[in-house]
Amino acid sequence: MAAQPKAPLVKPYLQLRKETAERDRGLREKVMTLEEAVTLVNDGDHVALGGCTLSRTPMAMIWALVRARRKNLSVSRSITSSEGEIMLASGACNHIVTSWFSQGIVWGVSRVMRHYTEKKLARFDEWSHMSLGMRFRAGAMGIPFMPTRSMLGSDVGRMRDSEVKKITCPFTGEDLLLLPALNPDVALIHVQRADPYGNAQMDGLQFMDIDIAMAAKRVILTTERIITNDQIRRTPDQTRIPFFTVDAVVEVPFGCAPHECYGMYEPFFDHLDKYAERNKGDVVKAMAAYLGEYYYEAKGWPDYLNKIGMSEVLDAARRGRSVFND
């Protein structure tokens, strides 16, 4: 049996923050292809994923990472779904940091996650949902920790005991937990629209994406469409991620498929049902077959969508647009 991967070495916080602060903040066009954006992710990086569960998952960028054969990535996300299964099964990732891991409530606990963690093939660090968000918030603020009551007295807190600190509040005398800041090497975030400079606008729930973008050393945006900076300026209140945090902008229609993008398309439920059915047996063989068909054999992202099926694409788009109907 393989030994479980060890926790990555933690850099001194001042060094980590210095690296984050040194990123290029220039106003320049950053449009590139998926294949070009992949070069910003190195083996062994800590990669944070935007969105949550099936919502605004940067699937196109994950697809590109897997095809590029990236290895030994640590992946953090608020709530992890089938994208985590794909990262584990492909060998791209051997360490997941999250608050919950399942393809989705209707499909039950992830059998892929259980295989890789129970056999100690990968590391699974569980935090509470609030605590993970507070770690990203600390990273975004440029401070080394965040005080909170989250996880106090819980088994999740007990499991993370070696990574947190308990203190007595100097003002109230109550117990508090100090959560270490989380500053990922790279953030992958999908949005509805962005300009070529990286000013990004999101519709619907923002999840932890704004803090993730501010906390990461590099940010890769995939977007349903690239719009002009003039269009961005017409509705500046909708710009959630500013250009100075962003390193790459990739236009990828249906870039969350088979997950959803609010206002654009709903989840591809037929495809997800079939995916779950395949994993009821030998998950290693099932995932290898799935990756072969949809990832390695696809000639490009349009061919990936073609393999899912045009009827599913159109149906997901019809259901997604219905949110704006009166």
C-alpha cells in the first residue's frame, strides 16, 4: 500500500506574502488559450478553485491541466464535487483541502474520494466551510491568521489541531481559534464575462472567489465571453475581480460543463447521472475510461462538448436562461 502524501511544506508567512505582493499588476491584455494558460501552473502548486459544488466550476481549465499531465497539485475549494474526483483519478492532484466532497447530494458520498483516501493514495484535509472561507479571507487581507469561533469543540477542529492555534481573547476572555491564512499559488476562476485586461463580472452567488483572487499569487480567469472594457465600465458595480489580480483571460463558452454557470446554463444532469452510474463498480477502471473518452481523446474543448452531446448542451442552456424569464 502506498504511503499517504505528506502535508506540503509551509513557507514562512512573510516570504509567502512577499511572493503574492510581487505579482504583475499592470494594465495589459492577457487573453490566451487554455494551452497557454496551463503553463502558469507548475507541478506541486497549490491550486484554488472558484465556484462551489456544481456552480461555476472552472472545468475547462481543469480539463486542460489534466491533459497537460500536471502532477502533485494540492487543490483547495469550498465544496468539492466531481472536479475533485477527476483531479485525483488523473493523478494531477494528491492533496484535497475542502469542507465537503461529493459529486452532489443526490449521488451520495464520493466513491472516488473514498478509494484514494482510504487506500492512502491521496491526502484529504477537511475544514469547516466557514473556516476555509476565513483562511482565504486572511490571505486576501495580507494577514497571517484569522481569529474565529468556527470549529471550536468540533471533531473537525480536533482533526486540524496541529494546524490551528487556540488563544484566550485579550478583550473578552473567551476561547478563540486562529486559522492560518491560505495563499494559493494559482487560482482558477470561471466568470460570465470579462474584458481582455481581466476585469471580471459575476452573476449570482460569488462564493469565495473574490478572496481567492486577492489571496493567490496567480489568477487564471476562464470566461463565457470576452467583452470590451467600455462594456465593463457601463456597469462597474458588477465587476467583482479587478484586472490587477489577474494573469490570464481565456474565453471558453460552456467552460463549466457539465457543471452550471448561473444565467447561462444549468448542470448537464443526464451526463452527470451516467458519470455516477459508471462509478458504482471499479472506480479506477471507470475513471480511466471516462478520462480517456472525454479528456485525452478529445481534439479540443469543442470536441469535448461534442462528446457530451449537442442535445445536452442546448438543454442545459435552455434551462439556464429560464432564470431570466418573467
